[in-house]
Amino acid sequence: MTVILDASAMLALLQDEPGADTVLALAKGSCLLSVNFCEVVQRVLAKGGATAPAEQAIDRLEIAVVPFDRALARIAAELRESTRFIGASLGDRACLALGLASGWPILSADRDWGKLDLGIEIRMIR
């Protein structure tokens, strides 16, 4: 079964934060939405890091970067009201949309996601 990595899970793995071992155990063959890849790269650059190690890790672990298409965009827009109470960003809603569309579980470090009842499996990494 494929799992979806949200930006917080991917960053935990790249930065060896708590929960990185959980992500690593499930990362091979997982997927990361292109919007969330953008978030990861932004944070790496903001901390003065280089993007090459992140891209190499994605390639080494065979993490598929999934395009954010029209269908996912519609679902993400529809999620705005039901996720507003946790302050879900567009990136959050995009990732949740992929979970809804695919039926795959999502790995996240964002504890607020545990408050959601969207009919998808969200696994906390810490």
C-alpha cells in the first residue's frame, strides 16, 4: 500500500527530527504531492540549506512526486470549510485532497490533523 507524505513528514525525515524513523520505514515507494514538495523546498531554502539532498532522498527512496491537477484542486477547494477550524493551508488541503482521491493513508506531524473527520486515515508520526 502506498502512503502519502505531507510536508511535515518529509521535513521530519530530511532533518532527522522525531518521527523520522516512522517516515523512513514507510517512505520507499510512497508519494508526495507537488505542492508539498514546493513547501519542503521552501523550508530547506529558508534555513539556508541546499535542495539537492532533498531531491536525492526523494529519488533514493523512490518517492513519487504527484502533480496537483484540476481534480485535486477542486477537492482542495471543497475542503476549505471543513478544515477551516484547524487553519488548514492550501498545501494542507491539497495533501488531504490526494488522500481523499486515492484512499491512501497520510503521514503527518501536524497534530491538528488528528481533529479532522474526513473519512481518510491520517497517521501521526510523533
